[in-house]
Amino acid sequence: MSRSLWIMGALLMALATPARAELWGYIDGQGMAHLAGHQVDSRYSLVLGSAQTQREAAAQTQVPGKSDGGQGLLTWLEFAPEVKAVQPYLREAAARHGVDMELLKAVIAVESGYKHDAESKRGALGLMQLMPDAARRYGPVPRLSLSKNQLLDPRTNVLTGAKMLADLIKRFGRIDAALAAWNAGEGAVRRHSGRMPPFAETQAHVHLVLELYWALLQHSMPAQAQHLKIHKNEP
């Protein structure tokens, strides 16, 4: 099985929930992309969702000849200066730690919106919103604390975060469980048998990343490979 098909299969399993998440977004006048799991207001266009929701959104917002707003958001993630600035680090991290660039892009978009100096109220820092304890564990020199300035350095932040994400995926064997551990902590995932814990915030966060990851994968594929058909073996 090719790596691309393995990725698609893993995502289909992770996204196979009774209620599929949706991904909405828009780009403001300053060129900043905004993402949400629902339509916060009329500025938000549907990037990815069910066929029914896509038809409803198109009927409400599209006019003949106007392209979909969601496609513009994906284009922003491909060409925005702040995104392009970290591309070399994304390529380096993907090659070094075996994590797809599209997944790293999705995590950064949801975590920080590509603000390299982002700092959360809990003390998470940088593009991938790393906590100092995690950075100490996965940083360039294990068990060595990194200063705030070091954690805010884009290359250090991306390489450290990619190493952590690769370890979580290897340890839990599922992308959604790894992202849940990223958001809620490894202990929370272990207490729920290695699966996503029933925390609304964590579930929303994970599905937002997965939906954006899936959209980025589709966006990066050639036209002839944008559809996937699964044939089940009949008993």
C-alpha cells in the first residue's frame, strides 16, 4: 500500500464518526486566515463538510462565476508570506521526523494561525503552541530547558513540535489519538484506552485539524487523484 493511500485510510478511520465535523474559514483584510468548526458569522465560508452542508452554503453565499471562499483559504495556506516563510522548516521536519507537511500545516493553522510569536494563557508558545515541559522532552537537546526566545524561534518550534507529534502517532498508532494527546495530554488518552477522550473541546480541536489536513491533502493532489473509492469485500 502506498503512503498516500495509508494516510487516506487513516484519516477516513479517524473521521468516521456519527457527526462529521465541518471546517469554515475566511481571510480578513490584513491577509490573516480565520478557521472555525462552525459558521461564526457571514464572513465564514465552508471549506469542508457534508455534501448537504456544501449545497446549502453554496445556495446562500455563491453567485454565478464566483469561486468558493474555502478554496481561497486553502490557497492562502499555500501562498501566504507567513506560511511560505516556514516552508523550509516544514520540509526539514517532515524529512527528519516522518510527519506529513500537510499535517504540520494543519496543526500550525489551528494552533497559532501562523503567528510565530503566539503565546497562550496557559503558556504555550510559538507556531505549534508548545508547552515548556514538552519542549524540554523533545527539544534539540533532551532534558535541556529551552528559553522563551528559543521556543518562539520558528525553526526550533517546528522541529520540536514535529518530533513530539511523530512520537505521539507512533505511540498511540492513530492520528486522532495523537492529536487528542497533544491537546488534552497523554494521560487523558491512556485513561480512555488509547482513544480520543470525551472532551468537547478536545474533540472539536482534533476534528478541526483532521478536516483541514484532509482538505490540504486533496488540494495538493493532482486532479485525477482527488477522489477515493473504497471497495468492501463482500462476505
